[in-house]
Amino acid sequence: MRRACPQHGEFNVYLWPEVDSYQRFATFGFPPIPPEPQTESANGCPRDCGLCPRHRRHTTLAEIEVTWHCNLDCPVCFMASDRTPPDPTLKTIAGMFQAIRQFNGQNTSIQLTGGEPTIRADLPEIVAQGRLAGFTAIEVNTNGLVIAHDRDYLQALKDVGVTGVYLQFDGVTPEVTQMLRGADLLSHKFRAIDNCRAEGVPVVLAATIVKGINEGQLGDLITFAMNNQDVVCGLALQPVFKSGRFNIRDRGRLSLGDVANLVEQQTLGRIDARDFWSLGCSHPFCSCATYLLGDTNNYVPFTRYVGENDYRKLFNDRSPQGSIFNDILTKMGHTDGSAKGLSVLIMSYMDVWTMDLTRARECSMTVTTPDGRSVPFCIYHLSSANGQRLYPFRHERSSINDGV
């Protein structure tokens, strides 16, 4: 993509490895269902979030940041900031739940995130608030350190109705966590998974993929997830985007198409790049997924056995990104939701270099601000090349100028 700026000049940014798959993804869009606007179109995208009348898709996954503090200091962190405000109060969070319910409905999936949400001792109370507001899918996004060493805390979350854990899990060797998280945390990750297994809490593994560090472990991550299907229900592969803190040597970009090709190579073709289909809940270039049926030694991508027409017909526009194919399988009568299977999702987030406002207007993964607005994920985390956020934490607006 070629971009031009009156202040910074022209530059090109890499988007995709080859033309054919790019064009295939480009034609995989689904008709949008615009949401009820929360703000007006006044200053132009991306300054009117949200959501403004120009936004084209409703939210399927709403994030609530329950804290901006963390118990790690990762070299790579899109949440990093020199200014960390106090945590939102329980009253403020209750208002955020109500805003999501008002504008998106109680069938919206909720992700409690941060910072590191488990450093709040009252996180179970927050989950209970969400359940009281009528939400039935409430997931905690965590690095796993607390739940690895405090099973009672995890049990308390389960008892009040948490439905899953979205676990930071970047690779299967200590070197990966050392480089991306600043410490060898692998044994803590394993322990967190074991505790979730013991408590019956489903886990989605979330891997930040950085070229030159862990892009060679995608096949190993899939094998690990398949070997732990009794507790792991999903794997999210997330090529790194440059926002917040990026304190490692710049190693180049990996696109959604690159990650799909690497999966094909590392699984020796058991998963083909063409087995990944764009997800209808957002713009075709934002995310793709497949669903593996079977076990480690004998699995088949479900996308080989459903046609595009059937996919479009059975697609549920309320399904969040990682649940789309499982929901289709349930609708087809192949599973009641309890059969073995693994959702493998690739999420391609945008930063200041790759930002495409056409994509942003089709975002279905939004962050709820303390004043109740919904901001598309990539817009909310957008920062300038020097780390200045367009949407600072809480709800104050930034003064980033048009040239950044």
C-alpha cells in the first residue's frame, strides 16, 4: 500500500504475499448490518468513534478494560503507556455493561481485558455484574500468571460464571517468552492450562507472532493445542502490529496471508492456506479461520467439507470471530458444541502504517470506553510512530494532528 502525507512524504507498506490469495480474500465479504449509532459524524474517521453513523457492522465481541496496570513489563505490548490511570470503579464498569446491552444486545460476547485483569481482586464481582446484566459469554484475557498460582481465584471466576480464558501463549519454547515477555514464563503457562483443565474452564491460546522469533512455531502450536483439546478449544494467531511498546529489533511484517502460508508449510499441507476462510463478521482482510475436526494424528479442516454458499447461508451474524465455524457445525447438527474440534484463527490488526479506514468501518471487535462508547479495536489502539495514542486510556481525546 502506497501512502502519502504532507508532513512525512510518501512511503510503501507491505500488505500481502501474493496476488491470487489477496483477490480471493477480497471477494469474500458479507453484507454488513450497520449498528445503532452512538456518536455523530463530525470530525471524520477515525475521530468520531463510536460508533458513528458511518460504521458498517455491529459488535460481536465487546472488550472492557478493567485495569490499565499489569504484572509484567513485556518488550512487546500494544497496551503500554507512560501514563496509567486508576482502575475504573465497579460502578463505571456496570455502566459499561449496560451500554453494551443497550446498543449491542445481551447476546454480545464480552472479553474482560487490561492491562492484566487478574490483578484486580474484585474481578469475580465484575464477572458477576456482567452475568447480572444478562451476558452469557464472558471471557478473561490474561497472561496466566495469577491463575497459574492461585487456583482458588480461578475457581471463584468460574463460580460466578466466567465462560473462558483467553491465554497469552506465544510459543512452545522458553526462548520465545523470554524475548516477547521479558522472562521464561512457559512453565507458568502450562500450570495455568492445567488449572483451567482441573476447573473445567475452556482456554483459547493467543499467540503474538513476530517474524524472526516465533513464526517457525505455528505448526508446534497447533500440535500442542490439538494434544490438549480437553481444555483448549481455540488457537488465535496474531501477527504483531506496531502500537504501544515494541522494544525489540524491527523484524519486518507478517500478513494474514503469510501466516496462512506458514501454517501450510509447517503442517506439511494437512492444513492448506486455502482452508482459511475470511470471517463474515468483519472486513475480509481482518481475520480468517478454519476448524480442525479429529485428533492430533488424524484431523481434517472442516472448511474442506462446506461450500461457500452453505457457509453464507448458515453464518450467524452474532457469532464472535473464534466461534463462527463451531456455531455452523452446531446448526448443521454435527455437534452439540461439546465434540472435539479446534478453531484456528488468524487476526490481522492494523497500526499507523497499515491503517485502512475502509476496514476499520467494518470492525466487529470493539473496546467499550468508560463513558459507554464503542471504539473499533484497531482505532482504539492506534498510536503514532512515537507511541502517542489517538484514544488515550479512559475517555480523554488526544491532540494527534492530521499529519501523524
